[in-house]
Amino acid sequence: MLGFNLIPANINLRFISKKKAFFAFSALLVLASVGLFTIKGLSYGIDFKGGLMIEVRTPEAAPIADMRKRLSGLGLGEVALQEFGQPSDVLIRIQRQDGGEKAQQAAVVKVKEALGPGIEYRRTEFVGPKVSDELFWDGVLAVSYAILAIMAYIWFRFEWQFGLGAVIALLHDVLTTIGIFALLGLEFNLSTVAAILTIAGYSINDTVVVYDRVRENLRKFKKMPLAELLNNSINQTLSRTLMTSVSTLLALFSLYFLGGEVIRDFSFAMIWGVIIGTYSSICLAVPLLLHLNVRRGGGPQAEPSKEAAAPASP
Amino acid sequence: MVYFAKWKIVLVGIVCFLGVAFAAPNFIPKDQADLLPGWLPRQQVSLGLDLQGGSHLLLEVEIQAVVREYIESLVDSMRLELRKARIRYQGLGVEGEAAVVTIKDPDKVEEARGLLRALDPSTQLESDGNKISIALTDKALADRKNAAILQSIEIVRRRVDETGTREPTIQRQGADRILVQLPGVDDPERIKRLLGKTAKMSFHLVDQKNSVEAAMAGRIPPGSWLLPSDEGDGRMYLIRKRVMVSGDTLIDSQPSFDSRTNEPVVTFRFDSAGAKRFGAATAKNVGKLFAIVLDRKVISAPVIREPILGGSGQISGSFSIQGAQDLALLLRAGALPAPLTILEERSVGPGLGADSIAAGKIASIIGMIAVVVFMASAYGLFGFLADAALIINMLLILGALSFLQATLTLPGIAGIVLTIGMAVDANVLVFERIREEVRAGRTPISAIDAGYSRAFTTIIDANLTTLIAALLLYAFGSGPVRGFAVTLSIGIVTSMFTAIMLTRLFVVTWLRRTKPDSLPL
């Protein structure tokens, strides 16, 4: 035998009996996230807020203080400078300019004049008010439609109880991701939306695998108490859940540490998503089924032969 | 399911072969790939602007300006027409997207209606008592807007081409937007400056009968405009509204140097109609001043010393060399029908692009190695088989990207790395299931059989949900994020293929060859 098991073959952890602790923990996470979102708010990137973002590289360690002084004298409103990846790289963020689309353009020219020659412009981005509004609503729509579409798919493939359970777990993952972005003050931009959609996909993927086993067991063991059945289902799929999570995390950590400064926040969001998604499908999605009135013995998926045989053998 | 149909084996073989064939050109330098014979796949993955460096500009055509201009010209012809017919009117002007006028004499309303209706067949006329309003029909309005957008795109293309940018992409986006992508341009200030000019040029006589001072005090004569100098020195000119010759009769324009002063100038040449009109106008007005007006600013206002009959001339403002080059370029490329606004810019320098590619490569390779080692140590031989499938999977993704000529962006690379991690999921599902079946006492063959058939629906369900998310991201995303949706979607499809078909073919082949008593899993 070459292989190893991440967890012993006949593991039987009591997930269901600790469901109250899980529910409480998750409720706390979600409440904290919503609180952080409403009180502290997200630091939106220029994609959604409009404004300028310029990444520059100076020949030597960047004179950030001097640059800040020169830029804040331009009257462009809020100017933020930060070291980006290495001492010679600086990321400059400038708030959206009043005065419509043309004002953003004018601000770019001003900044380049103020910084003078001898600087490498690695990235220059500006988003005017019109586009940033559109991008924001497109992002909101994309996430909402994704959640609806996934819910519809699960509903179609399983029963409504499963669809509801999966979506609760999914919302939990999405909300807490937004929460962690608010908590850490990470920039929330288009790639964050991409990350959230991927997290949604991953979270559902994980949930579906466990649900599939629940459905199979529901058909196989008609007499088993639901709590025990759910617990078995989790344990039977636990090895797979962890294997996939670990392998995905291995790839994502590589991306986080080696993939460069530009996508670090994006990688972080997905790492968080994989961890929280794994947790929620095991500790939230499945125990929730206990409270969602799952039908036993039959349902649309049950084989008709068994249904027909049932009255003959009471 | 240990039996594998011949056609399936052939299919798997063909898909893998095609994938590798289309991926192959990416492993040799681009100039060598271009030399491959035409029947071989030779397209490389096309890199997004964030990876190869370049500039992305989203422009909006101020389409209302086109409509407004048209209505203003309609007002002018209405005035002429009514005066000619000696119909008295009041309140002639622009109201929204319509030209309106009130006829003083009620008996003349019908006559006026007839005259005004004949002005332009693409308009519709409405009247309310004595008030007549004329607007473009909906269709004519839409046609005119559309024509203006198409013409704008053409002019933008000409201007960009004139700057010598290689392989620009210029395409329409939505109703009134133009997307301009300029690979390799990391400081697009010049192009932005060029696109920011409408470049409508015309030649006018200077109004020398009235004084500029009086006009600046607010008394502008009705047939004249008060326009500023182009140099931004605050000088004002009073010029006649009537266009002497319009700039669209120019056929060529070049930067040059004045033979006497050696200052940069712009030379131009009219077409034959333009030359004739310019000749006639200058012959009639020798000794007077005329103004060269660009975008309602006066570039220069020289004296007409003698009739200019040759159909060519030169403009000497106080240009820099670059300024002369830019103006000549703008005049050559023609005027935009409406002003453009830059809504969004995203420019990436070649340095950052190259760094991103390098970082993306390293992250992919290290991620790949980590996953390969992890799978092999967890599942032994089966892990190796899954690893082989994973490597082929990567080639399939690369091949599909090259074949579809989808754009690979930095988030796209992230999508590939994510796929590396998630692609093994389907195999993990199957292998874990096989382990379970073995524990339940099945023989190797029947365990593998059951493992694949039971995991199948789970694999489909699990992957389709992620695919839904990826497709929505593609539909709503823009730019680089779309690249992420593309690689993620391709990755999901190829990893389903490799898990369900390829790894299984490996496993079944191994099973047939060795006929094992127990599984090394």
C-alpha cells in the first residue's frame, strides 16, 4: 500500500451533535460580517468607486514622503501612497475627481507632470464615474444571478430542502468573505467579485458532494434516524472533502506567495473561501437539513420499484 | 464499466492529440512558431494587455453633439427658407431634439408647413396651432447616430494607425462606445491627446468690420463668432460664421518647416473642389485676414496676400515639432463627427506585464508540483495516473486557449492555478469511492466499476455548479476578470474530461494488463 489517508478509514466524528455550537459560531461570523460591512464598510477599489490608480517604480527606494508632498499639493483630494511589493514600487491611489469623465483624465496628466521624469509607470488605471457605477451594478447582478442560478440547479437536481440548505451555506460563505475584506481593509474590486463567484462555486461543489451522499443514504437506509444518517454521510465523504480542499489550498498558497503582488488579495479571498466553504458544507449545510423537514422514504428520486415493494413487506 | 468501447478510446486519443498539438507552439519562441507550415497549428496563446503590456481605453461618443449639430443646421435652413418666402416668424430655435418656430400669420402656417416639410425627407413635422416643430424620425435619428459611431470608429482607427501602433484592436461596444486596445503602448498620453480632439477644421474670413472689444463686451454681431486663440494666450478673434472652405476637402497634410523662418509648420492640400473654392475665396478677399479654425479655436489668422490657386498651403501657428506632427496627423485622418470622452483607461507597462507572466509561471509550476506530490503520496499508483491526467489537462487547457484564441490575463493564470488544485477533485471522488467499495468487500474490478459509476453523477453535479458561476462571471465581467472566467470554464470542462475519460482509461488499461488481486489504493 503506497497511499495514505488524511483521516482514518472508519472515522466517526460527531458533527451533528455539535450543531448548536456550529450554528452559533456561524451566526456570530455572519453578524460580525454584516456589522463590519455596515459600520466600517468596504474599501472599494477604483473599479467600483472611480478614481485613479497608478503604480510606479523608481530607480532606487521610493521617496514616498516626497512624492506624497508633491501629489497632495495638486488639489486632487484624497491621495494615498503605499509601498507595493518592494521598496522601489509605490501604488498611488487618488479619489474620484469631481467634474465628470474629463476630470479623471486631466488628473492623470497632472500626476505624471508632478512626479516628473525618470519614473517607470508600471500601471495607470482610471475609471470614470459612469463606468464605475456600471461595474458595481454588474458585479452585484453577477453575484445575485449566480446565487439564484445555483439555487435553481440544486432545486432541480435535489429537493427544495437541499437547495435552501446549500444556499444558506453559500450566503454564509459570501457574507463572511465580505466581512473579512471589511475587517482587514483589503481592496474590494472586480477581482474580488470574481473570487466571490468562485467561492460560491467551490462552496456549492463541496456541499453537493456531501448532499449527494445524504441522498444516496436516504434511499439505502430508510429506518435510520436522520441525525445519524447525516452524520454518517459527512464522515463517509470527509476524506474526499479534505483531500480536495488541501489540494486546492496547495495550489492557492503557491499563487498567494509566488503569484505576484497584483493578485495577492485575490488569492487571499479564495484561500479564505476554500476554508470557509469546506467548513460550511460540513458543519452548516448538512446539519441544516435536520431542520428543513427532509422527506424520508421516497421523494422524486426514489426508485419506483422500491415504492411498489413497500406495502408488500410491512 | 471496465470495458472501454473502441470509439471512446479513439476519441480520447484524438482529443489528447489535438490538445497537445495546439499547445505545442507555446513551447517554442514566437518567431519560430510563426515559421511553422500553415497546416500545423502555430497559434500561441494571446496574452491580455495586463500581461504583454499595453493600454485599454474605453471611449464614449458624445452622440448628442451630432444630433444637436444637425438640428442647428436645420434651424439655419429654416431661417433661409422662411425669409425667402417672406413668411414672418418668431421663436426660431432648438428645443430638445427638435427645431421649432412660430409663424406669426395664421394664414401662412399651411404654406410654411409645406416648405419646411420639403427641407429634409428624413424629418417629421408636427404643428400645434402656429407653432411648428421638426425633428428627425426615429429611424433617421437611429441611422444618423449609428453612422456617426461607425465613422468615429473609422477615424479613431486611422488616427491610431497613423501613430504606428502595432495590431491595435478598435471595436464598438454597446450603443455609443468604442473600445481601443493598444498592445505595447504603456504611456498612451499622445494617443489620448489625439483622440481627445475632434479636429474639425474650417477656413473663415475674419470679421474686420466690428471690433473684438465690443464683441467681448457682449455685443457679438449675429453673423460672427468670438473665438479664442489656440495658443491659450487669451487672445480673441471675431470671425465670420460662414465657412469659406471646410476642412473635409483636405486630401493631405504633412508636418514641415517654413523655408524662411525654419519654424515647424503644417502643409496641406485640397481636393479639386476645395482648391477651386479656396482659390475663388482668396481671389475675392486679397488684403483681408482669414482664420484657420480648429475645434472652435483659431490656430492662426494670416493676411491673404494673393489669391491661393494651387490648392495647397501651409499653416504656421507657433507649433512645436510634435504639435505640427499631431496636427498634420489629425488633418490627414479626418474629423470626428462628435467629440470623444475617455471613460476608462487601464495601461500596463511591459515591465509589470513581464513580471506578472514570470510570477504566474512560477506559481503554476510550484502549485503543480505540490499537487502532483500530494496526489502521488495519497493514492500511490492511482495518484500517479491522476497526475499524468493532470499534466495532460494542463496541455488541453493551453491547447484550447490557443485554438480559441481566448485572451490569457493575469486573473486567467490564477484560474489555471485554481484549476490545478480543483482538477484532481473528480479523481479524488472516484478514488475515495473505490476505497470505500474495497472496504465493503468488493473485488478490485467491481470496486473500480462501482467507484466510477457512483461518483459520476456527483462529479457532474459538482462541476456544473462551478461552471454556472464561471459562465455568469463571463457574462457580467469585463476585461481581465473575463479571462479568469474563460480559463476556469475551460479548466472545468477539461478536468471533467480527463477525470471521467482519461484517468479511467489509464486505470482500466492497468487493470487489464495486471489483473491484480488487490488495489494499491
